[in-house]
Amino acid sequence: MSTASSARVCIHAYDERDSAWLEHCITRLPNDIRVTLVGALAPVKMGGRLLESLAANIGSDDASSVLRTCAAAYPGDDLVLLRAGTVLPEFWFERITRALQVDDVLAVSALDNLDPLRAPSPAGGQSNALPAEIDRLCYLYSHKQYFDCTNVSLLLSAWHGSRLRTAGGATLKNLAVPAAFAPLRAVLLDHLYVAAPGHILRGPKLPLPGADADTSSALGELREQVAAALSHNSSAGTSGFPGLDTKPVILHILHGWGGGAERFVRDLAAADSARHHLVLIARGNSVRRCFGEELELLAGDF
């Protein structure tokens, strides 16, 4: 991201029924972040802040037009496109804008429940769990990676302002970053999930009988872990957002042999709610004398 003060949250598809959602949303944003209501005829006072308005005749799901309109009105600003009413988790703004710091990233997309390709649910799976719980599991089980994607979420995305201006963002359609924009790319976060209200989370369709399963998605491991945690009502080992919230983080480094050291870490993590405990475990094959072949990062009460 260029600077925090250069970011602008552009909220579209807003009407007065979303006023409670809007007030909750802006009170969780940093104070120096500008907020624009796209399609509003006049500025709106909300939560002690004056929100700018940008008059535009744009359909509720026409996020591509929102992007083009905002890019023309605010050239050079990093733009966060947010559809009004979207169910947002804690620290959503920090996560969606952080990826803009990567040199070749033009656009950043959240996981969501609108498109199965962006769903953190395995093929044939579905869940009506609270979006906040799904997001928490995604954050804890993910590798905090940015996967290449073609189309970004209609609910929440972020766009690097100067790169968008240089690349010619006016040509974008359906929030898709074409191959001609290379080396600039769009990325999908594996650690941020947002939801459209009234929609349950559904994974991709199951393959037809006799057909091979689709193993191409980079979300495969995350999908299986989230589904397993939801089916077993797992707490995923910790609460909160290590590295994002204000709790200090303690990193324990262990071998993969278990024993007293592992029991000590488990007990300490379970008893200490004031800090996050993470464990970096080195695993290997002692018979072959191959140690540290794998490194695994887990919550403290793993």
C-alpha cells in the first residue's frame, strides 16, 4: 500500500436501510481513511465523520463501473471497493490493504460466499456457520498467502491507485485483471473471508460420476481444514488474530517428538489468555536421521 492516508473506501449499493451497518463499519476504520458513498447525492454525517458522496447511476452489482468511476474521480488513490451490507470480520481493512505492498499486485480479493471458486469450502460442501467463525478459521489455518486469481470479489476488493492509473483501469470489465496487464496481477487472500447476508457458504460442485476430482485449486488444503474444524466444532486452537490484534505473540520452537516440552507448551497456552502462543515444530524422520524436513506453525494448544 502506498500510504494508509492514500486509501479510500468506496461503498456502493448503499441505501438508508444500511445505516446501522455503515455506522458499525466506519467506526472500525482508521481515522485517516477517507470514505465515499458511491451513488449518494449528498455527503452523509455518520459516527462523527463526514462521508463524501460521489453521484453515479450504477447498479447494485456493477462493481466494475464503481471501480472505473472512482478511479476517474480519485486518480492515484488506493481504492477499497465495499458493497454495502457485506458481513465484515475484525481487521478486514488491514488485511485487504496489506497485500497492496507487494510490488506486482494490482488488485486484492477476499474469499466470499458468492462464488464457489472463492469459497473456503470443499467440493460439495456447505455451511451456515457464522461468517466471523469461518473467517477466524481461515485466518488461523491459512498460510497467509496471496494466490493468483482472475476475477475478484464483488463484495470486497482493493486496488493499487498508481498502478491502476498506469495500467489503464478504465478498460477493466467484470473486475477481471487481463493477462495483458502482466506483470501486474490480481491476488486472492487465503486469510480473509467476507459474506453476503442471506447466503450460505457453498463449495464448488462435485465432479460428475467417473470424472476426476479437480485438484487445481490452491485453496484445497484450507478448504478441508476449515470444513473439518466446523464439522467437529473445533475452536482451531486459539481465539483472536495473532499478529493483527493487540495481544503479544510468543513463538515456541519444538521438535516433533512430543514429550514434556510439548505438554508444557500446551498447558501454558491453555492457561494464558493474555497472549497468543504459536508453536513452530520441526518434523523429520529419525530412522533416516533426516531432521527438520518439515516446519509446521500451529496454535499453542495444538
